[in-house]
Amino acid sequence: MKVLIATDKPFAKIAVNGIRQEVEAAGFELALLEKYTEKQQLLDSVVDADAIIIRSDIIDAEVIAAAKQLKIVVRAGAGYDNVDLNAATAAGVCVMNTPGQNANAVAELVFGLLVFAVRNFYNGTSGTELMGKKLGIHAYGNVGRNVARIAKGFGMELYAYDAYCPESAMKNDGVNPLKSVEELYSTCDIVSVHIPATAETKKSINAALLGLMPKGAVLVNTARKEVIHEDEMVEFMTSRPDFKYVTDIVPGNDEEMKQKFANNYFTTPKKMGAQTSEANINAGIAAAKQIADFLNNGIDTFRVNK
């Protein structure tokens, strides 16, 4: 059976070597499609693939239809909105992610962005400190828990809201659970966003929610750009010059944001959360192991489609 790594942003060489070792030890063949520039290259490569490992690559209905032998797709990372789950399910294809493998890398980036923001983007003016500030964690999954761990070292007060996480899990980590997303935003000086992009969450971070935040608030988003109501963000920031927004996902209205909020807004040039050597290796090798377990033993622990 053939396992295809299809990545327009390639894994590090050491990660590919680790993936190859896992794949070949399981008795499979490894194929590489790296830095491709046209969708047709992907369509041609998936024709005889039994399994595909991707990063941010789009696996839509057309790709799945072209992959007649496909049994499993693994997204090396936590988010999987770049895979058409309905099309995969209809074709009998299992889709998995690799939860937790990038969590520390994303959490560390959160604090890189936060220190940059509260020090006024290092423009030479007097900023503020993180110690003693109230940090709200919007979704308490693998990344959120790592954010909490790091925040303790900064001496921050920790709060979280997650409708699907038991309050006991938060309390055991020294985090104060809150009852609603509105309570989180009204309570905290800083909110770190870790929600997925779903029908329920898209554009849910809007002017009304942000308006609950106290003066001098900071929002850091290392999740998905779709969860931000971008038009209302512009309206809100126009009315709240004290507010800062930092992210590693370039908004659709990036140029407008840069022009209007040069001293209150920052985005990295591309998504940077998982862009570390360690996360790259961890997620890639985890994906290979999950494919081997699925194809050889039928184990689908991290399946995300039905």
C-alpha cells in the first residue's frame, strides 16, 4: 500500500525521515509530493494512494473522487477544516488529526505575540506587563492547557470557558472556569482564542462580544481567521483605540487593518503556530503511526468524521 505525503509547505527533512521509517516498518511504500503549485499535481498523485498525510493542503471532494484507493487522510495538526469530511465519509475514507502534537508550539507563540503586544510592538514607548493580568482561555483543549501552564510562569490570573470541558479539569489546573463566553470576555484583560471554525463559531467573535472587554484589552488569535467577524472588528477597533489584536492568521482585510490600526494590530505573514522543528517532527511522525495503526489494525482513535 502507498502512503503519500502531500505538502505544499514541506515537512522538515528530519520529519520526512521519521515518517518514512514508520511507514516502511509497517510494510508500506512512501511517496512524496512537496512544494506543488497546481491542484492537478495533487490530483495526479493521489490516484494510487491508500493513505495521505497533509498539513494545510486542501482535500476536497474532487481530490477524494480522484483517489480511488484512498482509505485514510491524516491532517498533521489539530485543525481539519481543510478536509471535506462529508465527501470523505461518503467515499468511506477515514479522516484523522493529530491532536496535541503542535500544542506547545502554538502556546509559546501566544506569549510571543502577547509580550510584543503589551510592549506596544517594541516601538520604544512604555508598555505594560503580563503579571497580574487576567488571561481568558477561549476553549480549553490541548493548546489551551499549554497556554495555562505557561501563563502561570508569568504570574497571571487564569480563566477559561469551554462548553465541552468539565470544570473539574480546569480547576485541577488552577484555572477558574466561567459559565459563558460573555463572562470570559467581560472578565479578562486578555483573551487567547483556541476555538475551531464551525458553523456555530464562524464570525462569533464580533463587536458585541469584544465590546465587553475592559479598557486596554488584548485579543490573540492563533486558531482560525473564520471565527473573527472581520468587518465588525474594524468597526470595533475604530471605536476602541485602546484595544489590540494580534494573530498568526492573516485576515481577509489585512491591508485595511494595517492602514487604520498600525499601532494596535499585528499579524504574522503566514500561520506560524506549528512552525517549529519539534512540532513539525511530532505531528508528522504521529500521522504516520496513526496510518499504520489504522491500515494494519483498524484503530481509529483520532477519527474526526463519522
